[in-house]
Amino acid sequence: MSLAPLAQLAKDNLAKYSVYYAGNMPHKAGTDPELVAIIDNLDKIYIPNLDENSRVVDELDAKNYISSKNRNYQYDFLTYSIDFQNKNMEYILYRRPNSSKTERTYILTKWEGSSSIAETIGVDGTLISIYDTKNEYYPKTIDLLKFEEEKNKILGNIIKAKQKPSINLQFIYNYLNQSKFN
């Protein structure tokens, strides 16, 4: 008897409920496993406020679009980016492999008109640096608070609406991910 179907079910469970597992996983202060879970599993997690006309569309260039009542969510499977469009502002959240391709950094960019501010986030969800259209600077306390506020505007509804799994595989999720956040 093959264990492959059981392994696939476990893998699907870990992805679908990753925001729940990440929020309940012990982690070091200053890290954000929920942010990383959202970016890595956006195509599998529950996204609130989708209406009956919302859908995921696969196109030839491997882009998936998810429309909602309040915003448009775009997830690009090639570059792993998420665009959040809200009136005159656009938020782009994506992951980028480093030069050795062993780890990823996550970039959150806010465009407002012709100016932008971007944050570089480490693989554990810690804020590494903030830069705007003029220069780069490392975070100070006020920058961290601003970053948290922006992040909560974008991802707060997804985190609040996280679903609890009927079969809880928290111990497996912790085993696979906890060392990254400690």
C-alpha cells in the first residue's frame, strides 16, 4: 500500500491551514511566520470578502487573478508576487531568492503616485530594511510601527479569517518550520 495519497493530504492540509499553524507556532519576538505563510501559500489559503463572482483565473502566462468586492488580488506563480490595489495606492508583496537560491527574502512595496516605500523582510518575517525612492535606511522603532501598520492594512483580514483545521497537524508544521523562526 502506497503512502503517497496520505502524504499529499497532509501536504495540502499544511498549506491550506498554514496561516492558522503559523499563528499558533512558538516563535522568537520580531519574527512573523503568518506573513511568510500567506506569501508562500496564497493560492491555497482562505481569502475573506470574495463574492459569488470571485474566481481564480489561470492564464497562459501562469498568472492567477482573484477578484474581491473591495480590492483586486493578483498572485503571480512565476514571480510569487501579490498586488493589492486600493484607490490610488498599490501594494506589491513578493518573494525573491537570494544569490545562492537557498533562502528567500520578501519585499513589501507601497506605491502612491510616483513615490514608493519598500520593506525587505527576511525568511523568518523580520524586517531587514526600509527604503524609499530616495535612499535606503535600516529600521528604527518608528519605522517598525509604520511597517506593522501597513502590513496590517494589507494582510489583517486574511489573518483574522484564518480557518482552523479539522485534522490538526500543528506538530508537523512546527517540526518543518519552527527552526526558521527561532
